[in-house]
Amino acid sequence: QDNSLYISGKTNGNLENIDGKSNSGLSDYFLTKYSLSGSRKWLFLEGSSANDQVNGITTSENLVALTGTTGGNLFDEANSGSNDIFQKLFNINSQPYYDLSIQDSSLIEGDQTKAIISSTGV
């Protein structure tokens, strides 16, 4: 068990980031890991030139999964013209493991983003 605290959200500004990234647009999503004693282990910030946000987070023994929405081009994929759903998986050491963008804004209704996480087995 990792015994860590993961916090995700969105920001309109720059966050202190271990790899020097800054905000890419209107709002970007972030994921940060803290030890149970409160010390930050790592912070990841990413986004498109439009609004990006996390709508769900879940963890397993070795992975952290985020789902969210983006109004821009994320992961080198063109936006459908509205909000697209994205999924991003990380290993517990902050390394991005997998990303996916679904370009169908009709899937955003209800609990669809939760279904994407469930389908990965995380």
C-alpha cells in the first residue's frame, strides 16, 4: 500500500512544478502527491490552451487515474469542437503511464467519466 494522499484540481495560474512547466492556457489540471505527514512528494501540471479540469480520481496499489474534460487539444489530439473527455494514468512515482482523449462531448453527461476509470481496472 502506498499510504499517500493525492490531490487533483485545476488552476488558472502557475504552480511550483518539479519539471518547470507553467500554465498552458485558461485553466490546467494538476495532480500532487503528499506523504501522510504532509510533505509534498511531487506535483504534475498539464493542459491545453483552453480550459482543462479533473472530474474524477481513483487509486490502486501502483497507479493513480484521473478523468476530466478539456476544451482544447490535449495529448496531441484535436478537440472535437466542444468539451472532450480525457483520462490520464500515473504510476505512484509521478511518471505518466497512459493517456486517452475521447472526442465525443455527448459522453460527458452523468457518470461517464467514472465509467472510463472502471474500464481500466484501476
